[in-house]
Amino acid sequence: MKERLKKYLRPEAFPTTFCNGCGHLVLMEVVLEAIDEMGLDIDSCLFASGIGCASWIPSPHFLADTLHVTHGRAIAFATGAKVYNPELNVFVVSGDGDLASIGGNHLIHAARRDLDMAVICANNMVYGMTGGQVASTTPLGRRTATTPGGNPERPFDLCKLVEGAGATYVARWYIGHRNQLRESIKRAHRHRGFAFVEAVSPCPTHYVKMNRPRSKQDLPLFGKGVILTQEEAASLGPKELEGRIVCGEFVTPHDLERDQSRGEKP
């Protein structure tokens, strides 16, 4: 963790509970980098999370007001806080299982209502905390603890889901896209409306272990040729894009300029 970010952390939260190689630790640092670069007073922020590995990003690590709530209800609790105090800087940081599976109804209706909050979804495509079960985001054919023969069901494309529901800022980045991910989190905060940032974050303990390439011909799970930018994907057809993850900004309104009323220092 960068020295300048340690002021945002609770000393008693370490050593961290994240597994070795977990992408969530990278995401935690990127979220704090965004807070720091915007000059936000962390005391003016509320971080809501549900249940799962990613829910441990803000709580217990952040030295800030956090809501660590019941499974799937992070957006519901965050909505109540925002309605009560519209000036509060609300961030929801949770996982794909919590936000899109257990809490899917809250996700689509918050997007439909265009609620003013930034939702950061750490998507590891599996239920990591509870043993590596199949999730609503697990790609077709991928093996999990509950689908050892391969997932037979189509997964959600979370960015398309929230875009279709009405979200007014939507982006996806791999955790290796640190700069782009950080900028998207800043834009999500500045945007007045429902902003959704998906962070593709590998789970080495379950998802990666279960789906290692079986031959040299198999594509890596998260590598060159699998993680694509929109520009790289533009020349590929539907068949060529199967099994690949396209990253970029998918919904970008025109109100993303620096907004001092969001609590940023001049």
C-alpha cells in the first residue's frame, strides 16, 4: 500500500484477510487512490458493502463510515443513507454475487431510478468466500465447485444489464488497467446519477485454480487476447469475442467535468 494512502486505513485491519494474488487488494488501493486524487474528505463519504470477499474492501479496512450489511442489500442501505443526506458521498463497493445475484433486484431498480451513487462491483465470476460456487457471472463452460463439468447457464453481462436498466455512467476495467479504473471511479463519483464501475478481479483460490488452461492451445483466463479494450474488440465478430472480456466506458454522459459541490478540494 502506498505510503500516502495509509492515512485512510484502520491499523487494526491488517494483516489483510485477502488470499494471495486476490485482485480485490489492488482494487482497494485504486479506490483509495481515487479518493486521494479527488481530495475528498473521507469523513464526508459513506462506503456500503454486503457479504462476500469484495465486501471486505471498505470494511474493516477504511478509516471511514462504512455499512457492512446483510447479503445483497448494500444498495438498499446506501439508498436510505443518500435519501436522508443528499450531500453524502456514497460509494457501494461489493462483489458480483452480492450485487448481481443476491441483490440483483436492488441493482436494476437503483439503475432504473438513476439514483445518485457510485457502485463499484468487484467481479471475480464466482462465489469466492463460500467455497467457489457458480455465480450469475460465471462464464459458460467454466468449472466451479458446484459445476465441475462446466457452467451450463449463460452469465449476466453486468454492464449491459445496468445500461439496459437505465444507468447513466457505465464502465468496465480489468484490475490491471489501474489508471483507467481509477479515472472511472473518479468519473463515477462526479457523475450526478447512477454510476456503475465493474472491476474484473481474478480469484486465484477458486476460479483460477478450477480453470487453468489444460493445453497450450487454451487461452489464458486473464491475459492478452482475453482482456480487450473496445478499440481492440471493434474489428472482431461475435464468434471471435466469445470467451473474451471487453473493457472500456460504455455509457458516458456529458456531465463528467470536475464538480466542486462533490466535496473535492479546489
